[in-house]
Amino acid sequence: MKNIKRLLAIIVLATMLITLFTGCGAQGTPAASDSPSATTDSKKPGETPAETASGPSGDVTIWYYWETEGHQKALNTLIENFNGSQNSITVQAKYVPFADMKKQLSIGASAGELPDIVILDNPDHASFAAMGIFADITGKFDVSTYYPGPINSCTLDGRLYGVPFGSNCLLLFYNEDMLKAAGQKVPATWDELLEVAKACTTDTVSGFAHCALQNEEGTFNFLPYVWSTGATSYEINTEGGIKALTMVKKLVDSGAMTKEAINWTQGDTMHQFISGNLAMMINGTWQVPTMRETVPDLKWNVAPIPQDKQQASGLGGENFAVISGGNEDAAIEFLKFATEKENCLYMMHAMGYIAPDSTIAEGQFAGDPVYEAFVEEMNYAVARGPLPEWPDISDAISLAFNEVITGASTPEDAAAKAQNTIDGIIGK
């Protein structure tokens, strides 16, 4: 049975690889150097982790995709603290660009070259768990105090295939001085967003932008438009879905939102904002530490994303997943260390995330109005998926809004094409 399962997994992976290499997508994620503790080593076929009578031991490799230097340094510090706390397990980390993570996992699974732990975007978790890449850690890790949403993203068929790392959501960031100079107030509706963005646009400043890459990052930033209309992620060719695509077209056609956003990661968008090239942006909690450190004198604030019919945001965050057949026991030991309250809070504060463990999250940001606004927005944050086919659905959605932004398709045509793909995936 185990061999049959592995054969099926290889067949699924082969299909996915064909899609990855033939599918569209200028991803636009900039390259970055490996973190100081990074290594190019990964698990080779036939390797078995060493085990001593006293417990797990050996090397553990982590793959992650964070491009922000502060996030990389925080992970390095956590790893160094773990390595220094015992002498049986050595953890190392390797940076893999966000746009390449899914491809590298797929290639690695086929070649037998995978890390022991991967930190990945939570909507992608179910698809890789379904392929048999992730270890079933049910009963090996206590998640009884974690929020249901993050845990659901790690769960497939009632079994636990990972541990939530941290949660986040999206808000509207705005430059207080730019809005004041343009005589504008913080927008609360789509019509107000268009008006304020146009008023703040100059020869050197775009009024508004968000990451619009043709990948999961872009989908994450676009879907709040859809959800705000009352439509779901699977209802793009509907009144709400078409209305969402039309709103993006209005922003771009008016000149208030730059088309360059199709090449910007969320990190790129933040840098445009703090450099004075953007008056407003949609972005997440994780950018706050970098912004406060890099531009302490910049006057900015956050507000709910302007809405159509209802308030909406995206539930983001990453999960830890232990690779099946790797150094599983040693990997779990590291995860237990990483999720201890003190270590978890260190990472959450360094990265601007909300702890997925409710006992740790309580009072995490007391007295900080910016973070408290993000915690409040979690009440309106919608999860993408989780279902194994989500990556393919996300690809269809990101292609739709990308074609609308570039003028390659009308909102109606883009919505119809995306819906056709979505219906074929979910079996309508």
C-alpha cells in the first residue's frame, strides 16, 4: 500500500511539473541572497537521520521564502538559539524565492532532494499534503490551543500535516501627509478610494497600488475586492466577480494605480510606499517592523480596505510542514522549540505576525493601535481554500486580474475564462 501511495504521488507530481513548466506567469519576485545560516545541502536519496538512545539527532534543513532581511535575521537567531540549546541536532536554513517554492518542492519530491522542514504559504499546504510530501504528525504535536482557521489550513482528511507558524491579514496603508496635502480623507468605499487615489496622483506619485503579480501573492491582494462584493473565491464570473475586476480596471485606467504593480511583490510595494512613490497601498502586518525601523519619521497609518458591500480582508500566514521521510523526529523537536511562548513571541514581533496559538496571541499587541487594527481586521479576514486544488484556482484568478490590468482582456472575458477553469477543477 505504501508503494502504491508513493507511485500515485509521483504521477501527481509529474502532472504538476508539466503545468509548472508550461503555465504562464512573469512572477517578478526579486532574487535575494541566502540567509547567513543558509546552505545548499538538502536531503539526498537513501539518507537516514541519525538517532541516539537519548532522542533525535542529526541535521535538519529548512526552506523558507521570506525576502525581507529582518525576517531572515529573525529566523537565523531562532535557529542559532536552538542549535546552542542542545548538541544533538543542527538546523540550517535555505532561502527559496516565493515564486519558485512550489516548483522546487515538486522537483525535489521527484528527485528525492527535499529539506526536513518547509515554511510555506498556508493555502498551498493542502495540495502538498495530498501528494504525500508532508509527514502526518497527528498526535505528535499539541495544537489544542491554536485558532481553528490556521489549524484547518494544516489539516487534510482529519489528519494534521503541519503546524501554523503565524497569521496575518491585510489593511490599507496611507501616507498622512500626502492625503492632507491633497485635501482628502481616508477612503472607506470603492468610490472614495478611486477619488482619493486620483487626487493624490502626481507626476512622481501613484495614488494607490498593491502587489498584482500573477501568482499567489497577487491573488492574496486581489481577492478582498471579490469578497467585499459578497462573492466567494469560486464565483468570479458573477456580478460580484466582474464588479471586482472592473474596479481594478477603473483604478488603472484612471492612472491612480500604476500598471507596474504587476511586477511588484508585497515587499516591493512597501518600498515604493516608504520611498514616497505611493500615497496608499494594501499590505500586511509583516511590513510594520521594517517600516518602523527604516522610516521612523514617516507619518503613516492603517485603515480597513475600502469596501463595496462589506468589509473584507485576506487571511495570510505561513505554516511549518515536516517532510515525510526526512529527519522527522529532529524536525519536530525544532518545531516544539520554535513554538514555545518566548520564541514564538520573538518571531511574531520581529515579523509583525499574529500568534496562531490563542494563549500566546492574547494581549500580544496591547497598546499598539496599528497592530490592534490588524487584530480587529482578523474578524473580517477570509481564508483562501484550503483544498488540494487551490493553487490551480489561484492561478486562474491571478491570470484574470493580470489580463485586466494589462488590457489583454475585458473584465467580462477574463471572468468567464477564470470561471471555466474553476468549474473544471471543482467539478461543476
